[in-house]
Amino acid sequence: MHLPTFLLPGTHRPLLGIAPLLVVFLLFQRQFVQSFQRAGIR
């Protein structure tokens, strides 16, 4: 069974620490864009 490289344990361990931060950043960015559009661009 072939697994993606980021699912392999050991060598790619730091990526597991970066991934959650990236997800939170994307979610926060989406929320910020929605609130910015809701405020309106003048």
C-alpha cells in the first residue's frame, strides 16, 4: 500500500507540527476575507 510522503513516520515528523498551523492559518484567512467583504470595500 503506497502512502503519501507526509503520512510516513520519522523523517517527516516536523511536517506534522507545521500542518495544524497551516490549517489554522487558512481557516483564519477565510474568516478574515469574509468579514472584510461583509464590511465592504470603499
